[in-house]
Amino acid sequence: MIDIVHAVLFTFLAVIAIAIIRLRDLFAAVMLMGIFSLLSASLFTVMDAVDVAFTEAAVGAGVSTILMLATLSLTRSRESTRFARPQPMALLAVVLTGAALIFATFDMPRYGDPAAPIHHHVADDYIDRTDDEVGVPNLVTAVLASFRGYDTWGETTVIFTACVGVMMLLGGARTFYRWRRREDEDSEGEGKSL
Amino acid sequence: MIRHVILRVLSKLLIPLIMLFALYVQFHGDYGPGGGFQAGVIFGAAIILYALMFGLEAAKRVFPPRVLEFFVALGVLLYGGVGIDAILLGGNFLEYDVLAHDPVHGQHLGILLVELGVGITVASVMASLFFLFAGRGRSDV
């Protein structure tokens, strides 16, 4: 039963990905990307990764769609088609990379295999120690905030730095006020000289 | 200002609930799915919904960009402050065990504060980004 759900969700993901590539209307592409994120979130839920699904639904389907639409309102909503001719070299590179990646998956452990190396590196240690040392029922929170506190600290500073970067580029509150004050002063100066 | 009455009334009903849900996700993250990042995004989404429905200028009066800028830094400072506090109390950076008399209580307190810092930063970053993008190319905001 669960295999059928997986198959249906993955098929939808593939269909939507192809549709996004084929579309030239960016507005429709943004909407389809939102649906893509929502489907990924459902897939994560089916795979019992609820915290990841939560993030994907909130960020991928929610906020990033809105930010994309806000960006689209500043530009044209049709993709310019500069590369109308087929590019054989590009196609070859993509096919070779894809084939190499698929070839590499043959060596990977089966999905959900309890003997997979990823489940025996540090995970056992975290599962053993969470109850006694952290005492938080949600293991994901214990790993993110306590065992891996440095990583989450890094992620928070990345978000902070990204915001500072956007503020520098698009003009945060302070630059805006300073710019408006300068405009006002300039216009006053002109009035006096006249 | 958008004139769609149904959307505006519905969003008036929804925005407080979305904010309350964000707080639930924030402080219930120790017990259920969720945590600071998800809660921050949901709270940011509530602010964005307000801006979409009632206009950018009204949203900027409720959540002034300068205050949001302050909160962007405050969350990171709170996270780093917990780490520095642990050093001052004789532990390593972000070692929550020393924060309270009992190591497990210290862990609880540390995780709560750290997640709160993440939530504050993420919520204000999301709202700031939307304000910056949406306010671009307009002279009236």
C-alpha cells in the first residue's frame, strides 16, 4: 500500500518537474513549484520525517512562493528564449552526469535498511543518550538544538548573513531613510538657490 | 488596499490563529514536530499575509522595518548569548548542562532559549525580505 503512495507521489513530482522545465510562463512555473514543494512535503510525511515535511510545507510551498511572486511583480513574467536551438553538448553533459549518478545509486543501501551505515555512525549514540542527558521527547529537537547546537548556530548566522546581504543590495530601512533625507535636502537646496 | 471583502475578513480571522499556531510550534517543539525555524517561518507568513491584504504601508506601520532589523540581530545574539553564558558559567560554548543546577534542566532551558533565538531571527528575516522585495520599485512606501 505504502509503495503505491510512494509511486503516485514520485510520478506526480516527475510530471510537475518536466512541466516546469517546459513552461515559458514564469507565473505558472512559480505556482507549479509551490505544488512541487507541497508534494515533497507529503512524501516526507509518508516517510515519517515530520519535521522536514513541516519545514518544506512552510518554506517551500508558503514563503518562497510568495517571495518568487514578489520578485515576478518587478520583472516580466515570461521567460526570454535565447537558446531556441538544441544544444547537443549540453545534452550530452547532462545525460552523462545523470547516468553516473544513477550508476552510483546501485551501491547505496536499500531505502529504510536498518543496517545502512548512516544509521550506525552517531545515530545510536544520540538515541541512547537523549533520554538521560537531554530529556526532550522529540529526538529531532534534541539533535538539532543540543547535540548539533554548533550546526544550528551556523545555520542561524547563515540566515542572518543572507538577510544582511539582501538589505545591502535592496536597501534596508536605514539606507532608505538616509536616501530620502538626502532627497529632501537636495530639493530644499534647489528651492533656496532659485 | 485590496477591496476583496471575503479575503480580508477571512484573513482577519486567520492571522491571529496563524500567530498563535506559530507560538505553539515554537514552544511545543520539544514534544512534537516543529521548532524555532518552522515557527519563525509561520509567524513571518502571518506578517506577509497582513501585508498582502492590507497593503505594504499598513504592515510597515504595524511592523516597522527598523524594529524588524533589530529583531533579526536579537535572535542571533540570544543564541550566541546562551553559548557565551555557558562559557562564563564554566562550561564549553553552547554546553547547556551548566545553565541550571541540574544538567537536564539546563538542557531544557538551553534548548528553549536557543530555539527562541532561531524563531525570532527567522520570523523577522522572512518579513524583512518580503518588505524589501515588495517595496522595490515603488516611490510611495
